[in-house]
Amino acid sequence: MIVLFTDFGPGGPYTGQMKAVLARAAPGVPVVDLADDLPACEPEPCAYLLAAFAPAFPPGAVFVCVVDPGVGGARAPLALEAGGRWYVGPDNGLLAIAARRAGDARWHTLTWRPQRLSASFHGRDLFAPVAAMLARGEPVPGAPLDEAATVGGDWPDDRAAIVYVDPYGNAMTGLRAAVLPEDAAIVAGERRLTRLRTFSDAAPGAAFWYENANGLAEVAVNRGRADRVLGLGVGTPVRVEAAGAGA
Amino acid sequence: MIVLFTDFGPGGPYTGQMKAVLARAAPGVPVVDLADDLPACEPEPCAYLLAAFAPAFPPGAVFVCVVDPGVGGARAPLALEAGGRWYVGPDNGLLAIAARRAGDARWHTLTWRPQRLSASFHGRDLFAPVAAMLARGEPVPGAPLDEAATVGGDWPDDRAAIVYVDPYGNAMTGLRAAVLPEDAAIVAGERRLTRLRTFSDAAPGAAFWYENANGLAEVAVNRGRADRVLGLGVGTPVRVEAAGAGA
Amino acid sequence: MIVLFTDFGPGGPYTGQMKAVLARAAPGVPVVDLADDLPACEPEPCAYLLAAFAPAFPPGAVFVCVVDPGVGGARAPLALEAGGRWYVGPDNGLLAIAARRAGDARWHTLTWRPQRLSASFHGRDLFAPVAAMLARGEPVPGAPLDEAATVGGDWPDDRAAIVYVDPYGNAMTGLRAAVLPEDAAIVAGERRLTRLRTFSDAAPGAAFWYENANGLAEVAVNRGRADRVLGLGVGTPVRVEAAGAGA
């Protein structure tokens, strides 16, 4: 299975051009769009999303990760083997948290180059062909790389900020719910929110936080848009407070 | 064929996570995104859309229907066999009109549960795996249910309101054109609209209604956005008037 | 491979209905969404995009092209064989530039009609079934047509205007970079822009133009949205100036 994880935007031509490459280079391999509405040109929040989504995918899955504002510049193209899955993408931290959580990361600098490499679309020209090679079981076309040489090694294990706003307006944080005290409150947009189990446990219009289906602490409003109600966007900081503390 | 009918939003991660489940549990079965931009958290208008779209799909198609604001709460998960097709989704009326139109509905409460059931994403954890079972030809993992016990039995056969605004701004009603008099007018947004055959029969900028390609009465503006021109959105009521009547 | 090139909008039901037809009529043939966010109801800018995207697709690819404001009216349905690829779509110029660039265009008027042809959705009812026939290797179900009888023959080879704004806000022109002097400037939105190689060669927030990954001259802002910064939209004219000329 090849999994696309990009900021290409819904409907635009870039995902389709990648899929056309994959259909030819890895025929018969299922291609799944995991997300194409990631925060544009912001690898750091996306790194926490990737780490949250990846464990549900089967061993052998190959993630093509393209949030790549430095495309065509000096940043290196990488392949990462971690937790039995492969990841290809730019060296800008996008893969760093997934690697750290897996605990068995093996990094590679991609040395393979296509005959024609555009200066602005390495997703199509470099990362998709390499993903197809890996999905076909071929060896990684690169050289081993020390993790210390990659970007993101100094990023925190969890990120106390909004990393994604979903189409309903729910705001995912970069905090794993499992690392928070069971009765912790989250302060977001100047509101102190208690934890509930799911949407239908909140009154219509009420804000709360909960452990979402991918293990992240998520700020939500039952039958409403948390982003608008609370004034949240990607990058908005959040704060964890012990139960009973706070305003 | 497995057909996705959701309010997950274009580009977001939920459709992709469902497809990843389906790719593993029903390999080789085509998966078609019928819609992922349905009115969020509003099963009633979606029920009329589903009933309009479904007849064009082949026998044996399995619809995974997820417009599910009550997820994780008390609402039951259902499977429906109707008109030779299968539907899985929540008991909130979403499947009710498709069932009624088919005339041979057989309802089931799903009793199967996955090892891990999140509180907020039954589409991925429950409905997609069940759809895969049905697509593989396995028996429905549930118990028969009396239609009288399901939500939506008291909803009208047709709904005199806007049920969907498409990406062009055309506004579909929940009224089948075939049940309206040939020369009926539709009053929408305080404008009385006559029936035309298609867009190119209207002057540029002119508003009209017509029978859309799925049999619904649809309010449109040639080379314009009916939603903006007439001030229409999901839930806006419309009124049918006999020819010659009205303002 | 069947390639979808439409203005149906992301997430809506029209792409899914086409894919359901294709899954039945051409089982096993990969279907790639190249774009579904094309400028709605504007075949002229789309014609320049199609001509730019098509050459990267393999011989035998069948493009289903639906930007079709005249659907249901007098415009003819066409099939085009050019450059080893097939195209089906309306006679409104949408296919004209791809045909001209290939240099070996063979045009056909489609004479086949389905049992049920809606007045508003020929993409599903006519163009998709014909695309499936061509993908299956069947003869084109139509009659040869003289290119002089098709729309778009008088359109320029390149179009000095914005033809598409991508999800990042980058503004593609209808000008091939290869036909412009290497040191040409492009004036867009009253700003005179010089050419760079790629995004990371510009300072954050700086506007420039570059040859994009499909060969078109594209106006962009590093880490910004060119459409908003420069006030550009589909149809905004641009002007090419020799180096040293200008304001």
C-alpha cells in the first residue's frame, strides 16, 4: 500500500500527477490518499499528525510525505524505515516524530535521481518513483544517514499547539492523550476545557476536549466548529492544566 | 463495489483512513467516493440525496454512509438490504428514504464489534469493516430489526427544502421531479421559478428549475451560482406552485 | 489509464458517479483524477492546462474532459486522438490546444448515445462510457470530423493570462516558459516580476515567476499566496516584457 500525505490541496492537479506516476511504476499497488489538506508549507505540525496516523497502517506501507517548502533548494530527500513502514520525503522534520516514536529508525539520503527532475515538484519526479521502488520490494536507492544529521531531532515529543483543523472545525493538538493525566484540562483560546469521551457527551454548542480516534488530544464543540467558536488555527498554543488548577 | 457517502470533507484524513481499512479487508474491490461533502452532521437532507443517487449503482453495491453526529452515543449501527444493494450506517434516518423507495427493505442491527472501537470514528472502526464483510459475500453480522424501530419512518416521501448545494452553487431540493406536475413552478428564496430542460435553455444569469441527472428538482442559474443569487442553503424551504398560480 | 479532467469540484457527487460508471464499464483500468477544481464553466483557460499536463501521461491514456457549460444544448460531443492519447469531451475548445500541440490530431463526432441521456450530465452518461470503450480498445463510436469544424481553432498558441490558481495560491499562466526569452519579465497585477528557478530562490514573501513542473510560466510568492498578494484570478491578463524594458 502506498499512502499519500501532502499539502497539495483537495482537487488540484498535483495529487493526480503523483497517482499517474504510481499507477505506471507500481501497477496493482493500492494508493490511499491519507490527507492532501495538511497545513501548507508547515512541516512541523504535520510531523505530529503523521506520527499519530501511521501506526494504524499495515507493515510494509510506504508513505509519500510532501510538505516541502524548500523544494528545489538545499534540503536533502530522505527515505526512512521505521516500525516496519517506509516513509519518503524532504529533510525538514516532517518524518522526525514518526521516526522517534518507532524507536528503530533507519535513515537514508536518496541518491537516485530521475532523468528529468523539476525544480518545484519532487513529489512527482523523485518521491513517487522512489516510493514505487520500495513498494515493489527493491532496495532503497540511497545511502545510510545518521539521525543526528536530520532536521527535527530537537523537536519535543509532543507539541502543545493546534496542528490541524479538520473539515468539521475540530482542532487537533500535537499532544497524545495517553501522556496527559486522565483528568487534565486543556486551555485553548482562553477557555479551560474538560475532557469528555465523545461529542454526544457534550451539550450542543459546548466545547470540550477528548482523545480522538488517532490518539491525539482534540478540541471540539458538539455540533459546532471549535476553530470559530474558540478562535483556533494551526499554531495556536494550548496549555495543559492539572484538574482543579487554573482560573 | 463499495461506495462512500460521508460528510468527512474533501481532502481530510477520514476518507483515507476508511480506504486503508477497505484496501486490507476487501482487497480488489473497487471503492468509489460518491460524496464526502455532504451537509455536515445533518442526516435528514442526506437521506433524500442517498435515495436519489443509489438506484444508478449496480446490484450488490455496498454503501458506507457516515453522517453521524451521534457517534459514540446511544444510536444503533445498522445494516440495510434494499433494492439489491447494501447500506451500512447509523440509525439516525440517513438510510430511511432509500429503504422506503426500494420497498423491500430488510433492516439489521449490527452486533459485531471490532477489538478496538473508538468513540468518535465508527466509519473507520465499525462501518468500513462490516462493509468489507458484505462486499466479500459474508452474512450480515447483526440481528434482524423491525423498520418501525428505526429513525426516519415519519419523514415525508419528498422534502420541500434544499438538501444539497453542489460545487457550482446549484441547489438540489429533496423533491423528485417525477412527482411534480410537468408545468409546476418552484418558489425558492422568494423567486418563482419555471421549469426548463437544462442550463443552456436559460439566458446567462437567469434562474430556473429542472430535473437534474439524478431525478431531483434542482434550482440553478445558468453560468451563475444559484445559492448566492437566490440566497439558498441546506434547509432553505421551497414551495411548489401549480402553473398560473402564485404572485 | 483513464484520466479525469473536470470542473466538478472536490468532494461533490459528480466525480464519484463517473467513477462508478467507469468501474463497471472498464474494470481493472486505473482511473486517475488529474483535476476536478478547474475554472468552472470556462473551457478556454482549461484548454491551455490540458495541453500542458497531457504530455506526461503514457500513450494510450484516455482523458475524460468535462468543462461543459453548454451541456444538453447544441454543442457536439467529440473524441480526439492526438499524440497517442485519446480525449473525449465537448466541442467548446477544451481539447483544441492539446490537439494543435500534438500535430497529428484526428477528430471524431460521437454518434453513440446511451439508452438514457440526461440533459445535464453528459460526463456520466456519454463521455465516461465512451472513454471506457476506448480504454477497452474498441473503435471510436463516431464519425470523422474536420478540425476546421471544431471550436478553438482561432485561439492563440499561448494565452497571456492566468489560467489556473492552484491550492497554494500560485497563478499559472497559459504561456509556455519555453517560448519566452530566458530573461523575460512578466507583468502581473501591475507588478513586474523576474524569473527565478524555484521557490527557495526567492526571499520569503517575494513575488517572482518561474517555469513550473508542467512547463508553464507561473507567478508565485515564496511562502505566500500570489493570488492574494498580487490580486490575480483566472482571466487576469499578464504581459511579457523583454529584460531591461518596462516601468
